Amino acid sequence: MSSTESSSPPSIRVVIIGGNVGGLASAISFRRSGHQAVVLECRDSIAPEVTGGIRLPPNITKIIYQWGYEELLRRVAVKSSAIDLRLMDTGEKLGGHVWEEQLIRDARGDFMFTHHGDFVRFLHDIAEDMGAELHYSAKVVDVNMEDKIVTLEDGRVFEADVIVGADGADGISRPLFEAEEPEPLLNFYSTTIPMARILSDPLTADLHNENKAGLCAAWFGDGVAVLGWPLMKPEYALCVYGPPVGDQTGWLHQGKKDRMMEILNKAEPRLRKLGEWAREPHVVTVNKTIPLEEWFHDDGPYALVGHAAQPLAAGSIQEAATAFEDGVALGRIFSRIKNYDQISTYLIAYEEIRRDRDIRAYEKELEDIQFMCLPPQYAAARDNVLREKGKDGRNIFELEIPDDPTESEAWVAWEKIVDQFAYNAEEAADDWWHKTGKTIQASQGGVVDAPLLQIVVAKTHH
Ligand SMILES: Cc1cc2nc3c(=O)[nH]c(=O)nc-3n(C[C@H](O)[C@H](O)[C@H](O)COP(=O)(O)OP(=O)(O)OC[C@H]3O[C@@H](n4cnc5c(N)ncnc54)[C@H](O)[C@@H]3O)c2cc1C
């Protein structure tokens, strides 16, 4: 399939395992770079019919705007305006944060809420329009890295120049990269409630009135926490964190509403009502994971994106964004490729650009959730700080937290939030090109003082 030298840039054939956020973002980005993209998704439908809400921070929406799909996104996503922080048992408001125009303008995107299924369908439509080849009911059962062949359960085989593992935390890819068993920390219940139900009851109507359009509500409890936000459909997304209970979990399973209600029944009356009206939730675990050493396999041109590379906590702000950004950055780097021999160089560059950022996002999101779920001995200190600042009407994420009241001061590190929102995955790939890639390409055969080149040489001589 491949030739070593070519006068015009090659059109690489990329076979992507998994057609959710990471896989579809990869397909779009590779197509934008002029390559062939084949997506193999084991689900039999474009998107799951019943899903919960996800949050799209500015670092994801800005790329969608750059691509020219802002209007289309606005049909399925609601703009977020602010977040309120409350105590779960009493409902007392500790404080809030309004997303300032300036921050959002600087980030060049919006903070939005959407249904997971709507967002996957939205990405599918773009990928299809851009000419990606999309296969459903296509379960991958074997990856032959040396021969670059991917085999499906039904016997079909797909040849590739590059294989992308976008098959999530529980797919076929992570074990091939020697991922260690994760440690379950929390259960996460994701469900929705019809907005009409919420608005019809005076107790809950306040969660979504005219002044509060786009408000995300967060409730802090003892080892438990809840998030809620409005969706376009119109529905209300409800996310509940609680202790891990060792049941069968995963995005394909609905059930365990009784366990979710055990948590909500101890909470303020509004949360009890929301729980009663909610449909059966999806239940997944929030895990502690050991980051993979490498995202690019030694045995062949096989790289991981999204939760296959680094799973993030379900329901967290950057959960979908990291998967999306991985796919975007990977495809974008490949816009510069000049011949097939450079494939490994570009895959290593991708790992260099994305791995540390995803690990930082994973750690920060986990800290945020644990901060919401602090046990009483730490929660009191946390609540006092937030309450005091909330009284002044200040934006809560901009606070300076005194030394170690909660062991989670990073939660409110404003710089981290700004850093996450300001990031642009396409620009990160372009920066790599200008700082390192150009030199590598110019140096073929020569000696270059670039750290990446040393890694490339070490890996390709493996
Ligand atoms: C069905 C589903 C529903 C979800 N709903 C929500 C939600 O409501 N709220 C929320 O916060 N998050 C939800 N998520 C999680 C969230 O979207 C993702 O975890 C996150 O965006 C990372 O995306 P990803 O593409 O890296 O991985 P994933 O979302 O895990 O996607 C991996 C994809 O690979 C496919 N796959 C796995 N193994 C194979 C194989 N052997 N061959 C072919 N395909 C394979 C899976 O079917 C899946 O579509 C959902 C995920 C899934 C899979």
C-alpha cells in the first residue's frame, strides 16, 4: 500500500476503531488534512438513543466554530452562563461563578451543554459530509500491527497505513498497550428529566427560570455530589456521584435507579423530586487510572485517542473535550506529512503534544469531583471558605484558597481553568510543526538538535 518516497503528499488510509467522540473527531480531522478515514463502530446505530448530558467547554466549541459549524451546533447545544454551588443536605447556596464575557471571548468559544447522543450525531453528520467511510455493527476483534490489518467479528478485514484506537476505556486497544487495571473510586449515574415536569412544580421551577437559562447547579455532599444543567430537547441533565458498588456498569447499561435514589433521598427536597422524575440512569464507574507510558505502539503505526489513551471521569467538564482534542490534533499533524516513512515521526509528535495535557486534565477533573464529595472533616473548611467569598458576591473559581484547608486547592486554581479553555488543539499541532516538525523534515539524513528526533530514532530502531 505504501511507497517510501513520493513527490506529492500521500493520502494516508486511516482506520479508526470506535465511532464516538474521539473516533469521529479523528475522522473529521484526517479528512480535513486530505487523508482517507474509515471508522469502525461496533454499535448498530449512529448514536445511542438514550443518553445523558455532556458539557462542551470553549476549547471544544472554538474548533467547531473554526470549522464553520457554529450554527449547526447551536441547534443541539445550550450556552452555559454560570454555575451555582450548593450543599446537598440543606440546599444552602455557597456561591457561584458567572462565566465572564472576557474569558469566553479570549477563549474564542462558548461553554455549552448538550445531549451526548445529539453531539455524536452532530459529529457523525460532519464526518459523513466530509467523505469519511463510516461502518456500524463493525466490531473489531483483531489488530495486526505488523501487517496493518484490522479484522471484524464478521470476518471483514480493513487495511491501513495508520490505525487509531478510539474505542474507549473498555475497548480492544488499551489492553494491547498494557494498560493496568483501574481502581474504581465512585459510581456515576447519568439521567435526564423532562423540563416540563421541572417547570410545572414551584419547588423545582427555579432551577430553570428566565434569569437562570444555562445555569449549571452543583450540590456538594458527604462522599456524594450532584450536577444538573438544562439541555436543548428540552430536558434537564442530572448527574449523581456516589460510592462504587461493584455492579455491572457501562454506557450500554441502564438501571440501578434505586441506588441513585439512596443518595438523593438524603438530599434537599428538590433533588429528591428530580430523582423521582428521572428515567432509569446509565451507571459507569469513575476510576483511578495509571497513565499509559506510550500512546503509539512499538509494533506498528497504531495510536490511541480519547478514553482509550487516557480515560477521564464521567460527567467532568473535559471528559468529551480531551477525546475531541486528541482526534483534532492527530489529524492536524498529518496535514504536514510528505511521505509514508514519516508516519511514526508524526505519531510520536502527536503523543508529545497531547499526552501530558490529557493527564493534567484527568488529574484536575478527578480532584474537582473529589472536592465536591469531601467527607465532613474537610468539607467544613471548604464550605467556610466558599461561603465567605460567596457572601462578597465574588466569582468562586477565582478565589485564592488558603494553604491546605481541603487538600484540593488545585480545584479552584483559576489559571488551570483558563489554561484549559484557552487551548486550541489545531494551533498546538501547528506549533509543533513550526518549532520541531519543520526541522525534522529538513534534516532527513542530517543531524538535528531536536529532542523529538532522538525519540523517533530510538523508536524506529526498536
Ligand atoms: C454509548 C455511550 C453513551 C455515552 N453517554 C454519555 C453520557 O450520556 N454522558 C456522558 O457524560 N458521557 C457519555 N459517554 C461517555 C463519553 O462520551 C466518552 O467517554 C468520552 O467522550 C470519550 O469518548 P471516546 O470516543 O474516547 O470513547 P467512548 O465514548 O468510550 O467511545 C468508544 C467507542 O468505541 C466503540 N468500540 C469499543 N470497542 C470496539 C470494538 N472492538 N470495535 C468497534 N468499536 C468499538 C464503542 O461502542 C464506543 O462507541 C457515553 C459513551 C458511550 C460509549
